Amino acid sequence: MRQSRKERLIVILTILPSVAAIILFVYGFIAWSVAVSFSNWKGILPDYSIASPLFKNFISIFKSQRFTIDIFNNIFFSFFFLALCVGGGLLLAILLDKSIKGEGVFRTVYLLPLAISFVVTGVVWKWIFAPSTGVNLLLTGLLSKIGIEHTVNFGWYTSTASIGPFNIALLPVIIAASWRYIGYVMAMYLAALRGIPAELKEAARVDGASEFTIYRRIILPLLKPITLSALIILGHISLKMFDLFYVMTGSGSGFVTDVPSIYMYETTFRASEYGRGAAISLVMLVMVAVVIIPYITISLRKET
């Protein structure tokens, strides 16, 4: 009994610093942001006086046309980013699951972008999609090879064109973000595919099922938990992404590549409107919570 109490005490003392750090630096600063969001703080000196009306800062940002554009940009970015990462990652995992020659090399190549920071990724892809270099230079060279004299100078991330509500300038950022995370999703799917018993596939083949039917009826349903996990993890990353947008495009012409994280940064640290900046950050927190909390709830129910 004494040994059990001693071990429990050791465990509590071991995790206590981490718990204290989380309470202070996560929930403490969230509570501080809530207090600031309801204040009149505008300028360098703190001002914690309560705003009147109480939701003044929230009303202000939702009336802002820029914030509305930011929300739509974030939704469209997240949708296409998730589609490319999940679809591309699944395809790569299926191909690698065939035990192709040089599989280890391919795995390393696909996972390498994950080790590169978003700042470096943004700089490289900004050069690739620059109007006078990268993709445009390649297209110009290819056209001249086939005898077509034409100078391609498409703006890419500087373009203000759109297809319906989707801004073309978001495309380079979506490609850059997907390039970084597609290998991560591939690794998740590949681990799941290797965990599926081969007997299931063999039994289906004996029954005359085609490869397409096996994947559609057996493998893909078994991969649903991995798909859900990938969507949740990448979804919350996309909703609060800042560094890639900031390095590649910034807010863009007419806010075509603007997102709430950039708006929050500029409002807080450039305009020194800390109350409105805190309000924007809380809206972002709610958006992330809407994605994560249902997943955590479902996971806890399954465990119990």
C-alpha cells in the first residue's frame, strides 16, 4: 500500500510542472485574451476598461468587409487544402503499399517537406510562382520550343481574378501547403494499409471481387478513422495558418489572399488595436474548437 502511494506521488510530481505550464500558458492566456477582447485597449499602454457596448470589438470586426473576405478565403483554402492532402496522400499510400522497388526512398522524399519550415516553404514556392520566374519561365520556354512566340506573365498570387467566389491567388498557397503535408497523410494511410490483414483481400479475390471493388468495399471503409483523424488535424492547421500566407502573399491586392490570422496580426501589432485583435483571435479559437471538440468527444466515447 505504501509503495502504491509512493508511486502515485512520484507520478503526480512528475506531471505537475507540465500541468502547471499548460494551465498558465494555454488557458491562462486564453482567459487574458477574453478579458482584452471586451476592453477598450487601443494603443501601446494597456487599457482594461470594459468596452461599451460589451461586444463592441466583436461587432466591429463582423461589420468589417475585410473580415468577411477573410472567412470566405479561409473556408475555400481549407476545403481544397484538405481535398488535395487527403486524396493525394491516399493515392501515394496505395501505390507504396504495392511494395514497389525503392519504397524507402519514395517515403523519404514524400516526408521530407514536413521537415522544412513554412517560412522556407513559402520563400521557395513564392519564387516558383513569381510572375517573371519559375512556372511562367518554364511555360515561356515550352511554348518557344514548339514555335509559339508568347510571353507568359500570369500573376498567380498577385492576380485578382476569381472563379466564382474562389480567388485564383489562393491556388499557389494551396499547392505549397499541400506539398508540405501530403507526405504526412501518406504516412498515416500507409501505416493503416499495412495493418489490414492480407486474408481479407485474398478472400475477396477468391470470391471474384476486382481490385477496385476490394478498395471500395473493404479497404476504404476500414480507413475511415484515419481519414477522420487527417481531416481534423489538417483542418485545425488550415484554420489558423499564418506563416505561409504571410511569407508568400501577405493580404494580397484587395485582400484576395487575406486570412483571419493575418488580419489579427496587423490589427494587433501594427494598428495597436489590441481589443479588436483579441476578438479576432477568439473567433479563430471558436472556429478551431468547432472542428476539434466533436472529434475529442467521439474519441472519448469510444474509449469508454
